[in-house]
Amino acid sequence: MPELWDAIVIGGGPAGLTAGGVLSRAGRRCLLLEREGLGGKARHLERIENLPGFPIGISGRALMNRYRRCAAAWGLVVRRAEATRLGRLPKGFSVTTPSGTLWGRSVLLCTGTRFKRWSNLDGGEIPVFASAFSQARSFEGRKVAVVGGGESAMHQSLRLAGHAKTVYLIHRGRALRGIELLRRRLAQRPNVRVFPESELFPGTRGTVRVRGRAQDRSLAVSAVFALIGQEPELSLLREGRAPSGVFIAGDARPGTRRQIAAATGDAMRAAMECEEFLSGR
């Protein structure tokens, strides 16, 4: 018979660790499933400087370690596993993983976001990735291109710049959309070249083509990182909406501001609503 939990949290970023910790502290038998490393995208940020309580900032890894230790102290159980299917039961839900099926009276989806599919280089010989955080060290001393003009593209360009020989940041807008602090740091990196009002297309023999209002040129790169637009990762909701007993928190909830503080607060809201559901209130 599958294990039965009061709540199963899917996703181990700031929202998942917060929701799972709060429910565990309330005395609920709570399990968190995370397919990669705890901390989500936040753990890869070199410096987080917009979080109250940290006037000089804190690294993403250090902050997520604090979240992890706090959740563990409150009794949260964590397992490294990918949730591949969410099903309905007469009195709860089933969560399928590669190692078996779990049962939960409730489920919290803290699955974050995913970048929208970018097809400009489909079928080409240059690899295209949707995240630079886990790949940056693989391109030590090489040239790479980043597509996107938002804060995610800027953060990940900075991460790549610490390893790659050259980072080409290509975006369609007249100016990057991130905060001034990120724009200033990119400008201080001599190996980052920004191409505004431009798009990327296939080239020939290991190159890509940058086309814009003021330029049309080829670039030799080893990889492209397509960081264009994010959307909630809710593929487990096959019906397209969350039934009673399933709660969405953090970046996965449509309309939520993608900031760690916002994800943390939203996860506390979801955990409190889940506790009310479990209590029958």
C-alpha cells in the first residue's frame, strides 16, 4: 500500500521549502519531492540584494541553505524524486514517481516556471539550453550567446561571464528590462557584448546570425541559451485547473511576482489554506 501523507509538496525552491516547513511545524505529516537540488533557481544566484533583512545581500546558496535547515528543523521530510503524474483518489491524491506511488490528502504545487519554447535554431548543430546556471562551467573559455532581455537573461549572462570567454546577449528591445543594478554590472563585464533590437537566426558551420536594425553579422558560438519569457510549470494539472485539495504557490501561481520574498509569502498563504482544508474548516 502506498505511503499516506497529509500533504505532498512538489518542488523544493523557496516556495516549496516554506510551504512544507510551515505545514510540518503545524504538526502535519508532510513530504517534499524535488527532482534536482533543493533551492530551485534561487540557489544559483551569486548575490540576492532585494531581500529584507540582508542589507549587504546574501548568496543564493547561503540563503537556500538557511531555508533548508529551517524546514528540516520543523520536521519536513525531503526526497529526491520527480513527480511524473498527479491523480485523483476518493479521499485525496496519488503522486507517481519513478520509484513508486505516494498518496496525499492534499498536494502543493511549488513547481516554479519554465522558459517558453524557442524554435529559431531548431535542427541546427549548435546546442540550445533553457538555463545557464547548471551549464556555465561547461563553457569555460568559450563563446556563448544568450537570447532574452529580462532579469533572468541578465542574471544568467552574469553567471556565464564568470566562465565563458565571451557572452553575446541578444534581445529585441531597445533596452534591457532588468533593474539598473544588473545593467550596471553587465556593463562592467568586459566579456559581455549586448546586441539590442536584434534577433538570432541559424548561421552556417557553427555560427549564428544576429540581425537587427543596425547590423547583420555572424557569430561563432559553442552554445545558445534561450531565456525568453517564463510561464508557470503546471504540467501536472491535466485538467488545466487545481481541484479542491491542490494548492499552487510561488512562481507557479499565475500572476505572482517572481521574487524570493513574494514566493515565500505566497507559500505561507498556500500552507495556511492547506492547513484549513486538512482541518475541515
